Amino acid sequence: MRWVALTAVAPVAWGTNYFVTHGFLPPDTPLYGAALRALPAGLVLLALCRRRPRGAWWWRSAVLGLLNVSVFFVLVYAASQLLPTSIASTVMAVSPLAMMLIAWVLVSERPGIAHLAGAAIGLAGVCLMLLTGIEGVSMPGVFASLAAMLVSSFGHILTKRWNTGVDVLASTAWQLTAGGLFLLPVAAAVEGSPPVFSTSALLAFSYVTLVATALAFAAWFTGLRHLPAGTVGLVGLLNPLTGVLLGTAVAAEVLTVQQWCGLALVLTGVVLGRPTRASRHGSRTPPHPVSNGRPAESSTCNPR
């Protein structure tokens, strides 16, 4: 269960990210906002690992950085500004089902009955939380959140497929750095000069960079290595749970009885997705994987 607990750090941090972005970051610079979230986080992890990509990981880092970072961060930033915290985070809860289906195709992980049941129950909870008759919900915001969910689900499973035998922190650092570097020139071309941030915005960016990005992505990709994709996807349901509870406690967003029932269903879905003994055994990574006749890199970050 320690891998589940570690993985849970990511969706909890991402759930708080909606509130921080919506409340403290400027709404009119999503490209700079995404770049300044990704690049410093990648550089921090690079400083810890001190490893460069090798071979195929140069282009793999670019592809994963584009999917998991560049496109995803811009869409999430836009959704966070256009939607209330609770709505923005719950739309992303569709990702468990998407991750299961993509994992079935890309890494041959056939979803179990418990995982499918957990996804169905979690989705029912999402519907209860979204279909509340709230007026004025931004449809562009909903579409941005749905697009972010699809892009990240594909990117995360692709990361799981490619990450075997590669240092998790190093591959995470490469993705974040590549994604941030992609975003900077686009931000300069579209949004002009970098904005001047207030002290509160700088503090918010520090939290988003270090906690909701560097720490969260390292925890998430570690979970994807050690757990079935279905389990990881269902743990991701803690994202909307955190977002809704934070929005209720801090942002004074009022929940109805229907939404509380939806939250209960979301938690039930997470519990159903916990790994069984068989799934843990099936997803365990060999201690010394071999690549090209040589032992692959360790799964822990050893500074050089």
C-alpha cells in the first residue's frame, strides 16, 4: 500500500493546484503560467539527478514533454481560470476510465472487474457533482478540462510504457524541462513580454512549481511504474475530492446533498481500485531489468 500512498500525493497536490491557480495567478497569461510552472520544476529535478537523456530518450522526452506538460499545463491553466475549483477538478475524474482503455491497448493491462466497477462508480459520482443545475458554467472551460484529461491520460500511459528501467526522477525532469522549453518561445510570441508578478503570485508559483509539479509528477510516475494503470487512475479520483473540499473550506463554494453523495461515490471508486495481491505481483518491476545485454539504470535517483 505504500505505493498507493505515495501515488496519492500527486492528485491531492493537483487538487490544490486548481484553487491556487484560480485564486492567486494572473488569468491572462496561461502560456507563461504553464512555462513557469514546468521549467523551474524540471530544472530542480535535473539538479538533483544530474543526468542527461540518452539515445531514444531525447525524442521520447520531447514527445512526453509536449503531451504531459506543454499542452496539458496550458489546458489546465485555462480550465482553472474559467471554471470553479470544484467543477474544474471533477471533470478530470473521467481519466481513470480513459487510462484503463489506453493501458489495455498500449501496455496490455486488461482492466479487472474491480477497476471497471470503481471507474463506473467514480464516474457516477462525477455526474452527481456536475449535474447540479449550476448556471453559468463555462463550456470552453469544460472542453479545456476534458481535453487536458485525454491528453494527460495518453501521455501517462505512454510514460508507463517507455519508463521501464529508466530513472523515474530523471525521466520526469526531462519531460518537465522539455515541456517548459517548448512553451517559452510560444508564450513570448503570443503573450509578449513576461508579466510582472506580485509577491502573492510569486509565492503561488513557488508552491505550484515545487509541490504541485516537481513532487507530484515524481510521485505519479513512480506509482505508474509499480502499480497497474487502473489503480493509479482511480487514485487520481482524489484530485476532484481535494479540489471540491478545498473549494468548500476556503473558497466558500457551497455543496449540495447531491454533491456530497457524489463525493462518497468517488471515494468508493478509489477503494475499489486498491491493488490486490495478484495485481501487485503482476505489476512488480524486476529488481534488475536488462536492456541490450546490460543492467538497466536503477529506479532511484543517484546523483553523479
